[in-house]
Amino acid sequence: MTAYIYPENLQTIRLITRKLIGEDIVKWADFFKDKEAVEFFPNLGLSSYDDRSKYWINKQINRYAENRFGLQALIEKKTNNFIGQCGLLKQEVDGKKEIEVGYHIFKKNWGQGFAPESASLFIDLAFKNNLADSVISIIDVGNIKSQRVADKNGLEREKKTKWEDFDVYIYRIDKQRWKSNRNKIIKHKSLMHK
């Protein structure tokens, strides 16, 4: 059996994805400079913004090489700006292997719906390609904004647990709920066009 090839150049109405590259390190360092954006982000044991960015980008590049998915750059089609990252991640939670959808958006792009839009894209990718029976998001218990994104995409809070020394909620959507949500959206859109 051949390994699944994790695609890039995925598109929504406003976004296109691409795999992260070394040249993204300088831009992503700006993400780490914003205290509010990284409030719930692990400090990675590194003090400089550049070192944190280099570690983070290289971690995603290694995920691609090891066939463990990885976050991808989100590019806004209208401006061609790098506005954040989103993607699938292989994780282990409470001894169980999971597929997570993760997302990080530059603060200047918050409040525009990019996080739920991109997360939905990757959840669709996971289920359409039978990569998992369910998709999770691992969210710090204090991170209300990310919890809202999970809610918007139909993920439900399943439990509170410890993950990498953080108190987190595990949000989950299974394939059946995803299909039901998609059917409701399609039906709603078709009624709007009548």
C-alpha cells in the first residue's frame, strides 16, 4: 500500500494553501512577537522570536518528510499575503493516536473567519480521503477564540485532559456528524438560491 500524499494548493473561496518553506521563518517570527497571539502557544524553550519561528517551521517541514501531515501556509488570494497556518497533525492524546486540525492566524487577520474557513477545508480533506473516523482539536482551556472556531466547524467538546503539560479540552467531530453538517449546509445553500 502506498503512503498518502499530503496535498498542498488546497483552496477555499478566499484562501490557497502551500507547504511551509525556510523562507517563511522571517515572516512567522512576527507571529511570535505578538503576546496575545502566542498566549496559549508553547514557548518551545527558546527565547528569541527567530529561533522559535525556525524551530516551528522546521518542525512542519519535518512532518511533511515523515508523512505526518503538518501545518501549511495560508495565503489570502486577494492580497497574496501569508495570513496564518492550518493543517492536519498526527498527535497522541491519552495514549491514543489522533488526527488533529490545527490553526494559527496572524492577529491582524483575526475576526475575518479565516480560522474556521481553513479548518473546515482540512477537516473535509481528512474525511473525504478516509484518513480518520474522527478529527480533533486540542485547545487550551483558556483559549476561548479557538474553542469558538471548533464550535463553528461542528466539533464538540469531548473532555478535559493534560497534553504536553497543558490543561486542554479535546474537541471532536466524527465522520457521521461531518456528513450531517455538510448535508445541512448544502440544503441551506440550495434553498437560498431558489
